[in-house]
Amino acid sequence: MPTSKAAAGQPALAIDRLDVRYGRARAVQQASLALERGTLAIVGRNGMGKTSLCNAVTGMVPSTGSIRLFGEEIGGLPPHRITRKGIAYVPQGRRVWRSLTVDEHLRLAHRSKRGEWTPEGIYELFPRLKQRRHNGGAQLSGGEQQMLAIGRALLLDPGLLVMDEPTEGLAPIIVEQLAEILRSLAARTEIAILLVEQNLRFAVDVADTVAVMVNGCVVRTMPAATLASDQELQRQLMGVHAQGSGS
């Protein structure tokens, strides 16, 4: 993990005037934001450009503008090089292999790396995965698959963890457990988290800062507590309020 860069005072992630286009359609428009440390949640309704921004950061789609990781420009790099620079991605839908066991997933992700995270450390973080270590991906619940996807990403020893809609399809009790895990990661480690999430209640519960996207633009950035406590602002920006949002 690039702790030396973080110690030098560089933001974990700095995005400046980012554009993402699909043909003539402009999915992200001149988006700018910065994540110093902790957790930044990008929220908004469906189709507002959240996932496109996430995909640009991880190199999954072409973009213009600047994306800097701990001060180093990574915009335009292919995904495998971005991963080596210190970004790990937990994709929407988890994308675990149906035929590989939990243990095979983790060993494959770890290989011969000598970083802070090990498969044993993942089992300590997620005791349920240890119980299911010999089960295939197809035999896991949605919550267990999400734990596995996070564990697989952590084994890359990232400085920045990018998560796209991690609560999608999960039962409320599992969402609460996931929130506790992410808060613990942010508190116990130096990993910064970029969270792309439609579930506003979860986002303001987990994040330190919230950026609101509307029609591809980052229209407001504010402390998560500010948005959580202002239902009128929630309705103005998103048309929902955190106490009643379930997705």
C-alpha cells in the first residue's frame, strides 16, 4: 500500500474535470472531487453517471481529464496497471467464480504477494467465509459473495478501495453488517474508500463525505452528517430521504 505517498500529504484520489463519453452521449461531465482519506460516497439516482465515474477511476472506460492516485496521474492507464498502482475494485454484482471455492478465490488473489493482507487475515475479518472456505461461489449467499469480493480486493493491498453498489440485492441485516465492516476498515487501516452507492441511508452511515451526482455532474460535496440530517436537502438533490431509502 502506498503509505509513503499518503504520508507525504497527497490525497488518496483527486479527480479534475473528468469527462466520460459513450459515442455522443456524455455520461460524466467535468466532474471534480478529492478524497483525502477515510470514505467518500458518490450518491445519486440511477443513470446519473456514478458507475461511469467509478469505471473511469479503475480504467474500465476511456476518459479525459485528470485522475491522480496519491499525487500520481493514472488517467488513461489500463486496468491492470491501475491495480498495480494501488487501486482495488469491488464490482457491482460481486462477480465471483461459481466453480471456485472461497479458499481458491483468496489464494488466487494472494498468490505469492507479501503484503499486509493474507487469506488468514481475511478469514479473521470475515469468520463466515472461514466457515464456508470449501464452498464454491455458486453455493454462497449474496452477503457471503460480497464478503468474498471485498476480501479478494483487500488481498491486493490497496491504498484505495473502489466499491460499486455493494448493497445491491442484500438483505437489510447484511447491509448493516457490511456498514460495520467498512467503518472498521476505515478506522483500523490506511485504506481510503470510494463508495458508489444508490442506497442513501447506507452511504451517509458509512461515509465521511458525500458527493451528489446529477446528470453526470458532481453538484454538491458535503460532510455525510450534513446530508443525513437535512431531509429537505435530500429531496432537493435526490428525491429521497435517508430514513426511508432502501435502494
